[in-house]
Amino acid sequence: MVARQPLSEERIVAAAVRVADAGGYAAISMRNVGKALGVEAMSLYHHVANKDALLDALADWVFAQIELPDPEMGWREGMRLRATSARDVLVGHPWALTLIDSRTNPGAALLRHHDAVIGCMRRGGFPIDLAAQAFSVIDAYVYGFALTERNLPFDPSSSDQAVGFAADMMPALTEYPYLVEFVQYLTGSGVYSFSDQFGEGLDIILDELGRRLEEPGSASCSRSG
């Protein structure tokens, strides 16, 4: 008989991830997590205080999955790495956006994440006000893009599905010529994929941040990027 592996907060959080991946944010409960581990829900309370504590730990797990800039990286490379990784994590775990928006108790991984992002920009010469603006706009872009990917009525990485969806829409768009032009431009080549637009949009943001960083009066100590 194989001995049952003892419970721990780490195992409980891992089980909560499995539950959320299978059933979404609404499926996360002490009962469901206990069931995934083959134990009664009451057993979990020896390791996590309550459901709120579990959700806090799960949110911290999300931030721990995001790759952070190496201290030697230039700011642009570091911001691209972190933004791309964050988008991958949020798309891979669609419940994560709802979860992290609901939590108010930052854990160690979240604090480490924020410190690393700010540190990358500060080492790259960003004055603190521009670093704050950059953090906000990059997060808004990453979270917004991931949210759109999650809610599209077709697979955002599939050009065939995107083109097919656009073709189905066209008869209803005859009174909207600019929208028709826009849809035809996006899908006319037959290779449009919404997911592929992420990098280009991110470049627009990073280009503008770089321009602002180089403006006269920007307090830059090192403009490596």
C-alpha cells in the first residue's frame, strides 16, 4: 500500500490550480480542493486558515509563475520578457485575471515581482514618475490583451477561425463601411491571428517609453535598453 503524501500549503495550492484550470474561478472551494486531494475539506484548515487565505496563496502562485527580468538586462528586454511571460500565464490560466483583481493582501511573490519590474526600469534610467506610468500602461495592455483573448468567440491563435468568424459577420456589417474596411484589412490575407498582434502592440508602448526616456530633462542615470 502506497503511503499517502502528507498535506502542505504547497500541495493544496497546486490542487487549487488544477481545480481552477478544470472548472474556472467559480470552482475554487475548500470542498473541491479537498476532493482533488482525496481528503475532507476540514483537513485543509490545518494548513490554510480559510478560503480567503487559499485565494491569497493562489494569487501569489500566479505571480510566482511570471518570469522576471534578470538584474543585468536592459529595461526594454526586461519589460518585454516580463510582459510576454505574464500574458502567457494569464492566457494559460484564464481564471487568474479574475483572481488577482479580487485580492488585497499581497504575498511575497507579488512583492518580489513588483520590485523586480520597478528595479529593471530604475536601473535603465527611468525616473520614478515615468517608471510608475510605464508599470501602469504595460500592465493595462497585458491584462487587457489577455482578457480579450479569453473572451473572443473564436480561438485567438487560429487564423482559420478568425477568418471564418469575420466572413460570418460580413452580411451584418453592410451599413458600417469603415468597420467592413477594417475587418477586410485584418482578415483579407487569410492569415490573421489576434494572438500574433501582442508583440507589435507591446513594441508601440516600449518605443514611446524609450522616446520619453530620451526627452531632455528625463533624469536618466543609465539608458541601456
